[in-house]
Amino acid sequence: MRIVVLVSGTGSNLQAVIDAVKEGTLDIEIAAVGADRPGTYGIERSAAAGIPTFVVDFKAHPDRAAWNDALAEAVAAFEPDLVLSSGFMRIVSADFIDAFGGKYLNTHPALLPSFPGAHGVRDALAYGVKVTGCTVHWADAGVDTGPIIAQEAVAVEDGETEESLHERIKVVERRLLVSTLASLAAEQKAAASPN
Ligand code: GAR
């Protein structure tokens, strides 16, 4: 299974995927990593791992449609079986997702459909929930919407900050992301050679 990963930030979830591939516990190929802006640590760490990278700068395009088309073209060049949004903080169009057969995977640091958006951890904390968690799901063109594949709960501790809670969620999120990718890769392998 060939994947292209999209990042907007530090890419610590991506690093877990890179490590699992390197250790031989995850049988996929990271064909490329792309970002929506220059200067992300996610791109830096991918380049350091020897993975091809690209940037399709949102701000360098006249409008969202032009950016979306450019992103689709850049991703398609690597012929992925699946595109992973790993902390990618931009909404892509339905056309983009269709171009990759609907195989657009997203991870989110809350138990969707609760607390979608860019501040899932902050919003859950502000609401006062006692349990939150993370979700891996097939993304559609909405904000953190689409069929859920896997979720895991994380209890909120007394005196928790957004940073401390997000860090604890990410520990679980990384494991869930790697195990979901492993299941999807195994399914694809089985489908390719049913006997
Ligand atoms: C992750 O927790 C991911 O779930 C979240 O951004 C973080 C990226 O961390 N994504 C969203 O909030 C999407 N709505 P990372 O760059 O260190 O992997």
C-alpha cells in the first residue's frame, strides 16, 4: 500500500508511521509527504528520513479551487492507494477525495462527532468532558466528518492543560493510526491475492 501523507505542522503522528515502517512492523510505503505551507517540521523530518516531499502553498494560489487542483496534481504524481491527513489543517474538496477513490484518511484528537475542528482538545477541555480521545476516520469534504474506523478514549485528569491532554491523546493516537494503517494494508493485500 502506497500512501501520501499531508501535514501542516510538526508531524509527530507521521513520525510514528515512519518509525513503524523503518522497524518493519508496518508494511506500507510512504511515497511522499506534502504540506500546505513552507517551513513545517513535518516536511523537515520526512526529508531527513529520505522521503520525497512537496509543498503546495495555500497562500501562493489565487483561490481555494486553484490550490485544491494543484494539491491533487502533486499528490497524484505519487500514485497513492491512500492519502493520509496527519495534522493537515485544510479542508480539501470532494473532487480531491474522489480523485483518490475516497481513500482519504484523517486522524483527530477527540471522539468525533464531538469537538471537530482545529481545536478539538481545547474545546473538549472547555466543555468539561471527563473522557475524550482520538478518532481515525475516512474523511469527506466536511470538517472532521466521515465514516469512523477506530476510536480510543482518554480520561481527562484534574488540572489538565490543553498541552498535557493533547500530548497524552497523541500517544494513543499514534498507536491507533499505525494499527489502522496496518489493518488497511492487510485488507488491501488480501483483496489483491484472495487465495
Ligand atoms: C494531531 O493530534 C491530529 O489529530 C490533529 O493535529 C495534531 C497534529 O499533530 N488534527 C486535527 O486537529 C484535525 N482536525 P502532529 O503534527 O504532531 O502529528
